Amino acid sequence: MALSLKKHEMPVQDPKVRAHNFDEVALGYDEETAVAEAERCLHCKIPQCRKGCPVSVDIPEFIGKIKERDFDGAIEKIKEANALPAVCGRVCPQENQCEKYCVLAKKGESVGIGRLERFVADRYMAKNEEVKPIEFAADAQKVAVLGSGPSGLSCAGDLAKKGYKVTVFEALHKAGGVLSYGIPEFRLPKDAVVKKEIENIEKLGVKFELDAVAGRLFTVDELMEEEGFDAVFIGTGAGLPRFQGIPGESLNGVYSANEFLTRCNLMKAYKFPEYATPIKVGKNVAVIGGGNVAMDAARTALRLGAEHVYIVYRRSEAELPARKEEVEHAKEEGIDFKLLNNPVEILGDENGWVKAMTCIRMELGEPDESGRRRPVAVEGSEFELAVDTVIVSIGTGPNPIIAHTTPGLATTKRGNIEADEESCATSKPGVFAGGDIVTGAATVILAMGAGRKAAAAIDKYLQKKKNS
């Protein structure tokens, strides 16, 4: 039989139905589809796909096991490198990473690596097998991990497997970081996926301390000098919202995407009044930005009852930073893309509530430092967009608390912690950092890759410390 140049379609909810619920959009492969997709893999002598994986999963090996219907072997192979396979199978931008290097992608579509990862991870979680806890030595060294997002979880899991006693400190009341507060239920189910992935790490022997704000309840120095931690990993992410600085951003009805999604995801505003978290979404909503977070905010607003939702983005569709799949899903659900437009003012009524947004049309000029063509305003092209809610999704920065309370910790002008790219070591001995707190807002899998690098470096550091 000739090899198919197209990957097997992912079954999804009907757009007209899913636009009104928070159930997961993508439904996942069944066993036969997964095996058929695995059979598309060419098993190249020199596989290129692996170099696109930030956590170095042995991709050909796990796909080969799916082909043989050895699904247990496949998940074990993935979990050697990836502590959160069910998460990564859903939210990783595989098209720009492992799948980008697949040989099949040169003539058609790559193997559906992410879809196959999700299939075996979901199958494993459905079996609910016991995770064997680590037996720690009596003199095991202690490591504190600040932040329970992707980098922190990845680092904690790897360190526990190496025999270290790990405590994860999380500022919020639920572990998971951006996985819990930032990514909507319809893309990443919290109880069915995130909670179970975290429980599996906890079963290894990792302790979680919630409602523990680093830099307020304790400092990095206090953890090391008074609490007896031998090393600290900082993986607190980049959760500080950025705004444009245009008039009207303080009006009622203006949200940062961070606040809007946190209310919906972590605080369950979409289940109000079952959960006592209010959120006001008007009839006409504008989301400023073009990344995955903007798509998440727009699609969430639609599900909360908005009649019209606009994505207002200053560049063209070719420059949208969001995943192609998320853009397609948003369009299918009826999100209106107002491209090559930039907000210049948010207008309010006599009671201080948003009533409209003034935008100016843009055209693309020469490429800027990012390689994308620079948007240039078209003089005299201003127009008003009638909206009653505005969600700003133009990026986030690092919370400055830890940096301000940790003497000797070097940071960049933007407030990110300076850390070695390979070892994640900071300017402060015994303190390591990785993920968005170092790089700025990036992807889940890149943060996980940093967590793994840090775990290896911490192990090396502590072994040297122990033997010196």
C-alpha cells in the first residue's frame, strides 16, 4: 500500500457545538488510527525529528512501539524524558519542533508525533496505574523548586528520580502554573490531564507547598540558610501582564488576558454561580494580540456568551504568532479577525465602562529585528470598533518579587533572571533558574527543557558539593 502523505485527521467537536461549551475540542485518536499513523513513520537511519524536541524524547523508538501495539512500552519510552506527556501531546507546537524536521514534511505532512504522544499518554492515565515512589536515602540532599509550572514540574520530577528530596513552592492555591491558570479547559482539561500529571509527580515523593509566595513568606536565602535546602531552582514564569499604554486602559471592562483566563480557568468563572467568581463579558469583545493566549481569550469569551469576538492584530495573518491549528479553530468557531489594525484608544461612557475602541489601519513595511515585516500606521485611517469588553494580550513579563528580595541575583533590563543557557546556573551559587522567568514568555515544552537541563546541572553541582 502506498504511503499516505497526509496525517490522519484528528477528530474534533463540531464548531457550532463546541463554541458553546468548555469540553475538549480535539477528541484524540483511537487505537486503530494511532497504529495507522505510526505506520507512516519511515524510521530514518538518522532521525531528524529528535533534534526538534526540547526534552529529547526518543521519537522513533516510541512510535515504533505503537506500530507494534506495545503501548505500555511507548509511554515508558516517552516518560524517560518527558514528565508531562499528556500535556505536551495537546499544547506543544509540534509543527515548529519535532514535526518540522520529519522527512515526510518535505513532500507532504509530517507524522502526527504530538497526536501519537497524546494517544499513549491518555491510554496510560486511563489505566490509573500506581506510580512507584522513590526510596530516598536518609542523607538525601534537599532541593527547593519555586513555581509549579512546566519548568518546575519537569525539574522536580527529574530530581526526585535522581534521589533528591524536592519541595515545590507554588504561590497560587493550585499547582500547575500556566497549565492551570492560563490554558483553557477546552484545550487542556484540568482534572482529567493536569491534575493527574501532577499527582504522578507527587507520587514519586515530591512535596507541594501551595499558597507559598516566594519573596514574601520566605526568601531564597532563607530557604538555603534556615530551611536547609542545598539548592534552589527558580521557575516562576512570566505572569506579569503588559499593556500598550494607550488612553482608556483603566476603564471598566478592560482585562489583561492573564486576569481574564485566570478567572475562567483557575477560579472556574465559567461555572458561575456554582463557583463564586464573577466575570463580565459583554456582547462585543475585542482581544488585542495574535498569539496563542489571544486565541485562548477570544475563544473563551465566545463560550462565556459574547455575540461578537474580534481579534485585533497589527500585522497580517502570515505574521500571526499563534499556532495554525488554534487560528483555524478560532475561525471555525466564528471569531472575527481584524488584521492590520492597531488600537490607539479605548473609549468609555459616562459611567466609566468601555463603549468602543479607536483603531488605525496598518500596512507592512521592512522586516524588524524579529524578522517579521514592521507594521506602519496609515495616516488618517482611524475608525471606531463598537465593543464593550477589551482583553489585552500583548505579552507578559516576570514578577519582580524574587529578584528584589534576592541579593546577588543578576537580572536583565526587562527583569528576567540571568542564567547560563546550558546549566541554568544564576549568578548566585546553588541557585538555578529556567523557563519563562529567564527567556520571557515562550512555550510549555521549552520551559520543560530548561527544567530538565537545570535538574542535570543541580545533580552535578550537589554531587560535587557532597564529595568536596
